[in-house]
Amino acid sequence: MIVGLGNPGREYEKSKHNTGFLVVDELAERYNVTVWQKRMDALVAQTVIDGETVLLVKPQTFMNNSGQSVGPLMRWYKLDQQNVYVIYDDMDLPVGRLRIRTNGSAGGHNGIKSLLANGCDQFIRFRVGIGRPLPHHDVIDHVLTPFPPELVPDYEKGIKDAADAIVGCLKLGVDVGMNRFNPHKKKRSE
């Protein structure tokens, strides 16, 4: 199950907080997914990636209540948590930067707090950087607004990179995928 976190509604479509939805939409486009069903407060579609049936999920509960949809779906489909990939925005990463983790805290992200509160704590995390708000700017305004034009190319590359990483992790396994798709620190030249 590949879950993109975001907020439903036209007014949030291009907001930074909808990064997860955008990655799921990228996967849906790549695999020609056009049929979505409403199930347990989420839009759910099914596709096949590398011979494996995969659910694409966009919770419709709003970000802060994402777990109210994801937890029941995970249990309904009898999925092990390690087979649940969750994609979301992260202010602690530069715009477009990807980071994959197999565990961790909510790090202040309300969508992840909701998943943890609803029995989901062992899922695979795909974090896409949205950068920090400018000094004296509000965090809520930052996550609920679109990027300025000069940052859009980096962000769009991050969306495509995240989709590539998800497919790579499905094909290669999460450990190999993390080694391949997480950014590597540059070695100091001597």
C-alpha cells in the first residue's frame, strides 16, 4: 500500500503539504491508473508494479487525521506495516531532497502523529523536502501555499525522484532501495 499524505480539496491542490498526493498522482500517471474508489475515508486505486498488486491511497481525512483512514485500510487489507509506504512533506530537508527511512518519530509532522496514534508505526517513510519557511513566516502558511516559481523545478524533480524510489524499493527491497535512492554524503577531498 502506497499512501500519499495531503489535504483534499481544490484550494490545497498545489500546496507543499500535498507532496504525498502529488507523488501518488505521479505513480498513477506512470501506471495508467484512472479508476479510484472511495474506501474508508480515502481514494484508493489498484495497479500492478513489477508483477505485484499495489494499492495507491490518498486519505481524504485532511492531513492531521490521516491515520483514521490509513490504520483501518491497513487492517482491512491485512497488510504488514512493512508493506505500507507513506510519502509526505518534510520541512527539515531542502526542497526536492528525498529521504527514505524504515522507522522514526513523527518529527513534529501532524500527519505522521496521526498514523502513530492509529496503530501504524512500522511503515516505510518517504520524506520529500519542502524547506523551511522564511524568517518571520508562519509554518502553517508555508505548508499550505505553493512554491514560488524559482523552486518549482527542484520540487518537481523531487516528486519524480520519490516515485522512482518507491518503484525501486518495490523491485529491489527497501534496504537496497535506501542505499540506492537516499542521498549520500560527499567524501571530503584530501
